[in-house]
Amino acid sequence: MSENNTRWLLVHDYPIVAGYTSSSASLALELPKSYPDTQIDMVYFRPQLTLIEQGAIRQLTDRSFDGERWQRWSRHRTNANPWRRGYDSVETHLLLVEEWLEREVRGQAA
């Protein structure tokens, strides 16, 4: 999907790990124009995710696109985990998303 010169990859019914009030959500990734040479950053969810038992999820903001309100998770690669041109892809970014979701449930956000 493209909106306002921004390319989005939408994944519907994405399974959410146990510990959230939703077991699935729509997930969106903003694909830079220079992807796959440039990294994918962050992740967006709809409906907004909430933890069942623990406190608030940190570093969240809202963003509207595709006529909907999405929850933006401000999560980024680090110097210890840089984007590897020619290796990293949507698939490896989704592995990071899984890790971010699991860290929040464990209360080990980093």
C-alpha cells in the first residue's frame, strides 16, 4: 500500500504473543524508498496493544494512515544489531518485532 509517497506493508491477523489483551492485530511496516538497502524501523499495530497484567508499554505514539489510527512502537536497531544490507529483510525485521513484543510481556523492555 502507498499513501502520501510512503510505502507500507500491511499484515492482517498477525499473531500476538500471550500477555496482551489481543491475540492478533494488523501490523504495518513503513518501507523506506531505498529498502532493502536501508533498514526498516519501528512497527505499527491496529488495534492498539495493551498488556494484560503489567504497566504501560513505553515509547508509543499514534499515527493515522490508511484512514485508521495506528499505534507506533518506537523501537530501533542498535549499534550491536545493525541493518545488514543484503541479509536483513522484512522477515528479519519481523523477528525483531517478536522480540520486542516478548520483552514487553517480560517487563524487560530495552
